[in-house]
Amino acid sequence: MDISAGILAGGKSARMGVNKAFLSYKDSSFLESIAKECEDYSKIIISVNQMEDYRGLGYELVQDEKNGIGPLEGIYQILRKSQTDYVLILAADMPYVNRAFLKKFTGCLQDMDTLENDKGELPACVVLRALGMIEPLCSIYARKALPEIEKMREREEYKLRILFDRVSTLYIDIEALGYSVATITNINTLEEYQKLI
């Protein structure tokens, strides 16, 4: 199955104080590092809040139309731009995410028997869970979720959990894939970043 990757790099980075996407990591940046781990996917689309800050990266960019409403807007813009039915969505501040894990997770979409519901349809969202908590910024979204996302934008309902309640959603536990929550840990503060490096 053809899948694209979408990286959310338009966050405020309020706790860090600087744009996390450009923090130095593995001889590049957080954003470039995670994009490298996504090279197996058909296209990489990056959601940003200011286009001019990201133009030199060489990836396709989308920009928020509505500002300050959280990741729903970035996911919406990425899905609109995508030409594949499914997009793996990732936050830009997950330095431990790796290609092997992503392949295992998105490989779940190949197992049609597991994913199809009683109507023979594939889910609109495949949401990762870790320690029982949903991880919407390391999950898979289908373009067929767009109509519901559009309604949510109009109603100013921006929590992703609302989307999962309204469309067909499959939950997959990271532990069942043989990984732990450490794989998808975010780096949010300067202290966490200093420990990482």
C-alpha cells in the first residue's frame, strides 16, 4: 500500500523557547533527522507555520491557514496535499523514532484482514497507543477523514480525540509491535534536550 509521511513542524515550541524542528541532532536537525527515517515513504510533506523558514530543506511544504489551533490544522493541510490514501503523521520532536519501528507500524496497513471492519472498509485512522495512552502525533490518517476534519474546523473543535470518536478508528499498542514508549518520546524542554545530546 502506498503511504506518504507528514511531519508536523509548525508548533510553538513554547517550553523550549526556540524552534525545536531546527535543534541540532545527529549532524543535522530534529526535522531533517526524522525526515531521513521517513525516506521509505512515497512522499514527505512538512506542515509549517512560516514557509520562508523551511524552503531550503527540499521537501514539499504546507502552511497552516488557521493559526493557533494545534496539530489538527497541520494534519488537515497535509492530507489535502497528499496523493496517497494514507499518511503517517509524526511530530518533528521525536528523535528516537526510527525506520524499523515506522515500517513495523505502517506495515499493519498491509494486513487487510486485521484492519477491515464488518463492512469490509479500512479505518480512517490507525492510532498508536503507548501504556494505554493515545499518541495522535505518531499515527496514520486516511484522506477519507478529511470531511470530518473540515466539519471540526468549522465548529472550532480541535481535539483529535473527537475525530477518533467520529470516524472508524483502529488502535494499535506500541508494545504489541515490540517497542516501548521510549521510541516515541518527545523532547519538550532545554533540560530534556541537553540530556539527549
